[in-house]
Amino acid sequence: MSIISEISGDGDSQLPLAWTTACTGNGVSLPPAKSNYLYSVRESTAKFIGSARQTAVAISPDGAKNYMDHFDMKKFEKYVKHINSWTHQFPLVFDSMALELNLIALLDLLQLGSGFRKELHAAAGRGASDTIRFGCISLHISQTALDAKGLQALTLGDVSQHFGIPLFGEERPMVEGSSAVMVSQASLLRPLAEIILGCLHDTGKRLEQGGFASLADFIIKMCSELPTAAHLVEKLVSAFPSLRDAAEIDGQQVYLFKKAQLIAYDVCQRFGKSDPKFAFPDIGDMTLFVDNVVPAMMQHHGLIVPSDAIAAKIKAGQELTLAETTAMRAASIAAAQLVVDYANSAESALKPGDIAINQATLGNYWWHEGKDPELRVLQRLVCKNTVYF
């Protein structure tokens, strides 16, 4: 069995250009050998946000204290328990644990497309997360092969059909005033379909090159080596460009690793009680699974404060640059740590509940809270050229 991270870099040949350009973390150096990738996320984001050169987003220590002094613990525990149980509530039948694990991992691998939220609601009546869930369930029900070879065999038409993403817009006459020849332009959602296809093809190809039958096979073997979240996240990020969620801004590496952490978290939640290799002892060391929703919620709660220019773009629903998006996401992780530190300090009057307050649970809470009817109207981050959220 070869090591995927050592595969030479021809894996993105003949893959959709939309996917290739959306893998913006591909050229970023990964943390040094023997690093704890969970700590690398926390440390790199804190260093970046604390840099004197960084003026895009500020974090508020006073805001963190004020927020936790008025924290709704009952709502927090209700929402986190709901998020933690989603992997147990699939309306599906699986022939084996490995098949279930594989679908959960693929679902998390494909947690992307948030920048197309407006277009998805207009075309299909559902947002990015529901679109991905709908597509993965459709693939499973249709008994589509989702092993390494099966992922590579999928076509753009398959993605369109299963995920409900139109590839073409309305037909128009080639010659104005004549309906003899009609043509269709590409749909505004076609780039999203191409990003999904590239993600599936590249992952399947790298799995096959590494000697792994499926994504589940990869996860099982990595967790058999060392049953920790940090180890699994490192191996996932090192192996698959679609999970290399990092950026280099002003010469600084910023590590976020949202989807790799999400895979590890969901695997632990679903299988940790029944299989010790998935009972990660370091699950509480994870950071926010920071996407487009969580920063919006943290801005709403006064925990992060974007610059006037970024705030104006968010309010107008305009697309952010990679640097702006990275700053908002990094600030969210740095500010969340202030909240966690205060909540678990002797200074806080908050009484401990059944669920620990850490970055992962807070992130799940804010993500769920962002679905509340009165908070759905908040503008979220918009970034289409990314495979990471």
C-alpha cells in the first residue's frame, strides 16, 4: 500500500478547470512534519489575526465575555445534540458499516457550494448543504458505485441528475427573430457541478493510486494506525487536494481544514461508541468547521468585526476575495477560542452542562442557529471559487 501524500502531482490532469482553480490551497505549504494539525489551525489563525499587517477583521475580547454572560445553555445543548445525531438518522439501509462510513465521508467531502446558495434556491428550492445531501442520498439509492473506481466513472450528467443541478439555461434563438435553431448557454450552476465532479474524480483517482478501495477504506486504515482526530485530519489533508483548506496571505500560512475536521468529527459521533478506533480522545481539540454561516453568526453576535469595506460587501451579498474570506474565517476561529477560554474559566458564571463548550460544539451551535427563521435573513459570506465550503 503506497502513501497517497507522496503521489506525484499529475492527479489534476483532465479534471474540470472549475475544480482545479477552486483548490486554492494546493500551493500552500502544509504544517511541518510531526505537527498536530488541529493545533496548527488554532495557532496559524491566531497568529494571522494578531498580525499588525492584518486589518481586515478584528476580534472582540469584551464581546466574547458579554456573549457568554448571556449565553442560552439550554438552546446550545438542544442544537448541538441535534447536530451530533444527524449521522444516526439516515433514512437509508446499508449492507455494511463500511458503506455507511463511506457515504458519511463523501457527504462531508462534498460540503461545498455555499457561494451558489442564491442560484441553488432559485433553480432547485434548496441550499448548498441540502443539495449535497440530496445528491449523495440519490447516488446511494440508485446503487451507484461509490468506491475509488466508481467515483472516477461518474459524469457531469450524473452530477446534474443526482444533485439536481441544471447544466444549461433557457434556450434562445441563434438568430434573433427565428426559432429554426435554438441554443442554450451554460447554467450559472454549471461551475458548481464541475467542482463536485472534479472533487469526486480526483479523490477516486488518488484513492486508487494509493491502493485504497474507497474513502471508507482509507479512513479505517488511517484510524487503525492511530485512533486520533489529529492523525486522521493530517492524513486526509495530505492526501486529497479537495480537503487542503489553507491559504497564504501576506506571506503567512493560514490553516483552516474545515472539511477534514468535519469528517473526523462525524465519524467519531457515528461510530465512536461502537468501535474504539473511532473514539477519538482529542475530539475536543478541533476548531470551528468554519464555512459561510458561522462567520455571519459571529459577526451578528459581535464576536468579530469586519472592516467597513468587507462589511459593505457582505451586506450587499457581493462575492469576497480569497484574502477577505480567509480573514473572516480565521477571525472566527480566533474569536471562538476567546469564547471557549472565558466560558471554561473561573471568571465565568456559566454552569457546566451535559455538553462541553469547545470550538467544535460552538461551531455546530452557530451553524444550527443560523437556520433559525429570524436569522436566515442575515447575509452570509459569498465565495464561489472554492472547494472548501
